[in-house]
Amino acid sequence: MLRSLTTFINKMTHELEENLNSLQNYKEILDESTIVTKTDYDGNITYANEAFCTITEYSHNEVIDQPHSIVKHPETSKETHQSMWNTIKAKNGVAGGY
């Protein structure tokens, strides 16, 4: 019984490590090909990839914990920006530009 449990745990550990490696690979591919930010519920940036920082000319330190609106285009209306955040808060995501 103990041997089969140990075998099972080792198998699950190996599968978990493989899945984590796959997720890391996907993240790297995404970060290389896409501008990515993550925000908290209030719209403050909690993650920004290198592509985002390059395009916006902000450093990671400058954007983390800042409202995402710091990169809002000046011609984007408050209504459009609010609509975008309402969509995101509804967990529908936003692709493209606002």
C-alpha cells in the first residue's frame, strides 16, 4: 500500500512539474508576442510584461501599482475607458486598443 501511494505521489509530482514547465513556456511565448498587463479589481497594474514597458516607455517600477489609465490615449473618452473597465470587471476581457 505504501509503495503504491509513493508511486502515485511521484507520478503526480512529475506531471505537475511538466504542467508548470508547459505553462512557463506558454507565458514566455505570450510575453514575446503580445503586450500584456494584469490589474487588480480597481484597475491598478499588478503585472506588465517587457513589451508593454517598451511600448509605453515606462519601467516596471513606474507602472506597478499605478492605475492603468496612465497609458490611456488622451483622445479616448472617459465613457469609452469606463466601458472597457466594465467589460474587464465582467470578466469578458478586452483585446485591441481603446
